[in-house]
Amino acid sequence: MNAGVLFDAPGPKARRRIRIHAVAATAALLTLVGFTVLRLSAKGSAWELFSSPELQQRLADGVLATLKAFALAGVGSLALGALLAAGRLSRCRAVRWAATGVVAFFRALPPLVLVFALYAGALPPLWSLVLGLALHHGCAQAELLRAGIDAVPRGQTEAGYAVGMRGYRVLATVLVPQALRTVLPTVVSQLVVTLKDTSLGYLIGYPELLHVGRLAAANTVASGGHPYAALLTATGALYVALCLALSALARWIERLGARGRG
């Protein structure tokens, strides 16, 4: 059994415990979803709302706005993470200290504070959300990339220098490709968190999925009142689908990398 370089592979007892917890969590989630569906079905017209083309268009627009913010924030966080990771590994002490200070500062700030601060600075809602998420999650990605590069055996670096490579070439062509294979699952997990944090746009008026769902519920009257529960359930299901799609994409990329190594 091969262990990852950043963690120890779980033993038989740990794997059994993980499976038990996974089954219990899945059963609890399915019970909650089933209870919610039954309660909403009892109201009769709760699910009929989704047959409205106008509501479908609103939700589709919310999904597109969410994906737009996520794409910009995700690319920005990865680019910033790579830059800060290189700074953290720099031989220049001033660059290393500056990168360390930036990472420590923006990781300590909650993303909501960053988004609000940028919005208060007269930035549009989209760019307040994108820059706030890119700064916070970019610093987290920097630490993941730095840890992955540090985990590459030191002999790889020495071999690169032995054949006449400069520092940046060793980093780009020797260390980073090996580190990415190790940290890809955690990088994708951080991207999933970035995707979910796009819901913070609701608080500054950006028309992402949660904002659109809440407005649709407030402006719709069904039997029993406003259908907040039905629309929030649908919104949550869409978030889950987006996160699962992102995880599936990451597994596909990982399989491509494994075939490349073969």
C-alpha cells in the first residue's frame, strides 16, 4: 500500500471507521432530503412552481452568474497561489518575507470581510466578490502548492542543478509537475470551497444562485405562503450538482495524469 507524501495512508481500522461514518452521514442526508420532499409534496403546489419558464430562466441565470464568478475567482486564486508559493520558496529573503506576510494576512481575514471591504471601496459587486475570493483562497492555494513542492524529494532539486538548470527552471519543470500530482485532490477541494463561497455575493447584491433563489421566493406566492423551502432546496441541489461536476472533472484530470506517467 502506497502512502501519500503529505499524509499517512489509513490502516484497516481507520478505513472501516471512515466507511461507517460515510454510511451514517449518507443515511442522515437522505433522511433529511426525504423529509423535506414529503413536507413540500404535502403542500401540493410547491413543486409546480418549477414548471414556470420564467422561474427556470431565473435559476439558469443564477447558475451562469455563479459559474462566471467562480471561473474568475478560481483562475485568479490559482494564479495568485502559484505566484505566492514561488515567493515563499524564493532564495531572496525580502521576497520570501513579503510573500509570507501576504499569505498570513489574507488567510487570517474571513472572505466575507474582504468582499465587503472591496464593495465598500466602490468596486462593482462582481469584482468585489471575485477579488475577495481570489485573495483569500489564493493564499490557501499558495500553502498547498508550497507544501507539495517541499514534499518532493530533495534529490530532484539537486539533480536539476547538476544538469545546469537555473532555479526557476528546476521549479517549473521538475518540482511543480511532481507536486501537482500530489496536491491535486486538495487543490480541487479548495476550488470547491471557492465555488460555495460565491454565495457570499448574495450579501452585496450580486445575482448569483442564492440571491436569485431568495428573490424568486420573495416574489412568488403559493398555497401556504412564500415557497422559501422549495426554492432553497432546489438551490442547494444545484450547488451540490456543481460541486460534484467539479470533483468529477478533477478525477478525470487525475486519470489523464496517471496515464501520462504510465
